[in-house]
Amino acid sequence: MYEFKTPCINYYTQHILPMTDAKQLSLEENFQGKIDAEIKIEPKDWMPEKYRKTLIRQISQHAHSEIVGMLPEGNWISRAPSLRRKLGLLAKVQDEAGHGLYLYSACETLGIERDTLLDQLHTGKAKYSSIFNYPTTTWADIGAIGWLVDGAAIMNQVPICRCSYGPYARAMVRVCKEESFHQRQGFEILLTLSKGTDEQRAMLQDAVNRWWWPAVMMFGPSDKDSPNTAQSMKWKIKRFTNDDLRQKFVDVSVEQAKILNVTLPDPDLKFNEETGHYDFGVIDWDEFWQVVKGNGPCNRQRLNARKKAHEEGAWVREAAMAYAEKQEQRQATSISKVA
Ligand code: FAQ
């Protein structure tokens, strides 16, 4: 059982207290001790400023990804090929909105306002996942997003259920359950196409050709070029490195591709008897960084759509605030009447 050397200190108070080096050191030792002992860090616990900032960066980027991630699929809600497909897609896109809101709430527990986070997204200061800057040109893209993008997302996010920061870890439990439904609906769309006409099978192969490499890139830069991984692993924000997760994703996807009867667009994909994993080709990191820097095929379109939706939703936020104030006033009046 882990023993606390000092009592937990309110993080907000701690923030403004001048600290001696020795005290700071013991706080940091206690903090790391809790993490090593798998004790969750909660919002009011003391935490190093860099831990807080790393979490705000990661959780907010994750939230932005969920929200921007609604756009490529939203494109197909009005064109889904049947009522059943439309219902499935609507539910998936709504789930993603929910994930974004959960994650913004988890991020707010670290002492940052939601308006600030949204401002960071709209001004291009905060990143969101590279994958959502690619276009969805055919219905098969919706299947490919579910299979590959949600598949990659699950691979990365299941370990975050064991993240050291309590609110993020707990939010991820439901998110992962829903992502797993998303992955299955995508796979089922593709399985149906794989049993369809020549044209449908060609559409499936074309979508897989376009989405495979961007999905492989989603895991982020190679470990040797990832500035944040080492510290995030020590703090148990990340449980696996980018390359480890990418390899797991490739290994499972190759087997699933066989069921779909599609070819993955990588001539170097080959099972390696020695490692027990699939070797794969060289990733085009130039493409990845171009997309991350804002020069992908749809970056401008995505950001403009988000900004427009935010502006057009101003009246909803105002109405919600007015309603909440009215409820508060009503409650105050009824309490004063009882008293
Ligand atoms: N795109 O040092 P690292 C989803 C940035 S949700 C853009 O390795 P870290 C659900 C990174 O931010 C998908 N930027 O960084 C869905 C950093 O820049 P910074 C999102 C990327 O944080 C499905 C720099 O490169 N998932 O798909 C990307 O340790 C379908 C150096 O990188 C999450 O956010 C990228 N792909 O590891 C929705 C999961 N990769 O901030 C709709 C949580 C890296 O220093 C439809 N996040 N960068 O300026 C994570 O696990 C981590 O943050 C990583 C990056 C693994 C993404």
C-alpha cells in the first residue's frame, strides 16, 4: 500500500504558494509515487505544472478531434444508401459529439475554460488529428473510416482507460465502448460491399487504398521523433509508445483485410517469423507533417466549417445560459418562500 509522505494539497492553492526546492521535490516524489502505485491523480491533487499542461494539450486535442471528426462523416448522412445505414451513421456522429463534450469537461477539471479551448481550435493554435483532413468521396469511405480510423482510435484509446489522470481515464471507458460499435458498423459496411457487385468491390478497394496510410500515420511520429512520449509514459498518461500501438494496429488490420478480401496498399507488408509481427513499408512523414501543419487536402475546409458552426450556434449557448439563470432564480425564490 502506498504511503503518502505529505497530505494531498489543493492544487489551486498550491499553485500560488511560494515553495522551497525541498518541498517541491517531496511533492514531486509523492506524485510520482502515486503514479507508480497506480493511484489515480484527481483534479484537486497536487500535480506538476508540466503534467497539467501535457494533459490539457492531449485531452483538448483529443476533444477537438472528436468534434472535427464529425465533419467527414456528416457529409454522408443525407446520402446514406438506406434508412438502416442512415440511422447507424447518425448514431455514430452523435456519439462523437458526446465524446467531444465528455473530453472538454475532463479538460476543464484541469482549470481551463472551454471558451479558451475552443478559441485555441478556431485560431489554429491547437491541433486535432491529421486523419480528419482527408475527404470522404464515396460511401465506402464511411466504412473505411469505421474500420480503419475507429480501429486505430480504439487501439490508441483502450490503454487511456488506465491513464493516471482519473477524469480522463473514466471518460475513456464509455468512449471506447462506443468506438468499438463504430468499428463494427464500419467493418459491416465494407463486408457488405465486399460481397456486392464488381463496382462495389472496386469502391471498397479504392477507399482502403486512400485511408490505409493516413490511418497508419494517426498514431503520431515514430518514437525517435516523438518529443512527448518518454515523459508521458513515465507519468502513465500514455501506456504504449506510438510505434508499439501502430504495430498492433497493422497486425490486426492485416488479418481483417483478408476477411474483406482487400489488398492493403503496401507492397512491403510481410509477416516476420522472427518478431511475430508484420513488417511494413516506409511512412511518408512529409505528408504527415504537411497535414499537421495545416496543408492537408481539407484543413481549411474543416476549420472554416467548425468556426461557422460555432458562430451559428451562439444563440443556442445564449438560450441555454438564459434558461439556466431562470432555473436558478426560480429555485432561489422557492427556497426563500420555504424559509
Ligand atoms: N495528428 O510527441 P508526440 C478519433 C502531434 S480521436 C495531429 O507523439 P503525443 C475518434 C502531437 O500533438 C483521434 N497531430 O505527441 C474518431 C505533438 O504536437 P504538440 C484522436 C499529431 O501527444 C474516429 C507532435 O505531433 N485521438 O479518431 C498527431 O505524446 C472516427 C508530436 O507527437 C487522440 O487524440 C496526429 N495524428 O502523442 C472520431 C488520442 N500525432 O501537441 C471521428 C489521444 C501526433 O506537441 C471519427 N492522444 N501529433 O504540438 C494521444 O494518444 C496522443 O496525443 C498522440 C500523440 C498519440 C495522438
